[in-house]
Amino acid sequence: MKTRKLEIACPECGSPEVFYSCTPNCCMNHVCSACGTTFEPETSVTGGFVTGVIPPDPLPDSTDPTAECAKCNSTAVYVMEDGGLVCAKCGAKLTMDLTEIAPG
Ligand SMILES: [Zn+2]
Ligand SMILES: [Zn+2]
């Protein structure tokens, strides 16, 4: 199962120019470079597992959008070919919501 990097559109202006501005051991704060809105993505488990998940190549940069697996807390959360999210570490299928939205 091939995957691609996580993409998050700004919940305020829809811009894809969203950056992860913190580190996984602190918080999941993201910022939109177009309008300055900040938010945190939060995943939940949809049920079901995927085996043989291949991480994207190249791997995301540290400033690329990042989400934490609700199951195992790994940040290896990627997008599958069908558009669904999956954790490459534990294989859990995930969905993502955006929380803590603070318009810039
Ligand atoms: Zn924005
Ligand atoms: Zn996981």
C-alpha cells in the first residue's frame, strides 16, 4: 500500500500552505502561511487495519503537516491512494479533525 504525505488545508482560508510549527513531544500546533490561522489536527480510529503500508518517499520534512496516530501516538500518519489516512507504524485507519482553530 503506497502512501503520500499528509496534506492539510487551512480551515479558515483553504490554503494548502500549512506548516507544522512545533514538535511532536510538545504539541501539534500548525500555522497557515496565508492567513496566520493556527490549529491542531486530531485523529481518531475508524476501525480496521492496513498491512504493508509503504511510507512516502521522500519522507515529509519536519515542517510538513503532521498528525498523531490516535492508536499508537506515532506521527507516521500518511494518506492512502483512496484518500483515507493510515498510520504507517501500527496500520490503523484514521480520520482527522482540526481542533483549537484560532483565526490569524
Ligand atoms: Zn489560512
Ligand atoms: Zn499508529
